[in-house]
Amino acid sequence: MFKLTLDEGARTYLNSLPEAIYYYQVNGMPDGQKSFITRKSGSVLEPMWELRREIDGVSSEWTGNYETAAEALTAVQKEVDEAA
């Protein structure tokens, strides 16, 4: 079993709004795999998140419509667990 975690990739700074993380790399993926989670739409205060996986150098399309980065991470964790 793999224990996946989020590693902050990038933040955005918009005027008087608080800084917001908009990109994560997922740590703990199986060998030959990578996963990324990014804020795709919505406002800084109400973001929507999507994910992309890479397996042996082949990237998937950005998919999903998650309310939080943690929810997207849960989806990646489920996919990894099911493939194990």
C-alpha cells in the first residue's frame, strides 16, 4: 500500500486576497508514476480541482472536478490502491 501526500508546488498572490496554493505534486506514488493536482476554475475563494497522472512517461488528460485538493488526492489514492 502506498501512502500518498500533497507537496505544495506553487502559490498565487492576488491583490488583497490571501495567497492560495494552485498546484500540488503527489508524493508517494509507485515507481514510474507521477500525479499532479491543480486548481482549474472558480475563484480563489471557491476553487475547483483536477488531477493528471503520468505512468511510465505517458500523461493522462486533466480530469475530475473536485471541491478540494484533498478530495482529488483521495481519488488518486483509490486508483493507486485498486491497481496494487
